[in-house]
Amino acid sequence: MALQYYDLVLGGIIASVATGALVGALTSVSSLVAIVAACGVAAGLIGHAIFVGPVEGVEDLSKEVERVGPVELSD
């Protein structure tokens, strides 16, 4: 099973917060500062995943629509 884009994003979030905790625990940097900075990195990853994402063009979106199928709308 290959890693997908969003799997890497989730791993990046976990890794950034864990790195912040380790930096706060093992160096003279305040834990609060280290974790806030790491959460800033995590927020950047989340923002990229939400607003940029792996979509390369309109063709990618049409494949998703075809997979889901038609949607019946009632009045």
C-alpha cells in the first residue's frame, strides 16, 4: 500500500509536534515556545492540505465525480 498525500500530511503534523516537544524537553528553548512554533508548522501543513492539496487539474476533480456517481436533487 503506497502512502497517499494526506497520509504524509498527517505524518508531518505528528512529526512537527513531536519535534517541538523534544526540542522543548532537550534544549534550553522553552517548551511553550518550541511547541507553539511546531504547531505553526503543523498549521501550515494543514493549510496546504486544505487549500492546495494534491489536485493537479480539473480532470482530477471529474474523476472524483464519476466515482461517486450522479446525485439526485429533490425540490
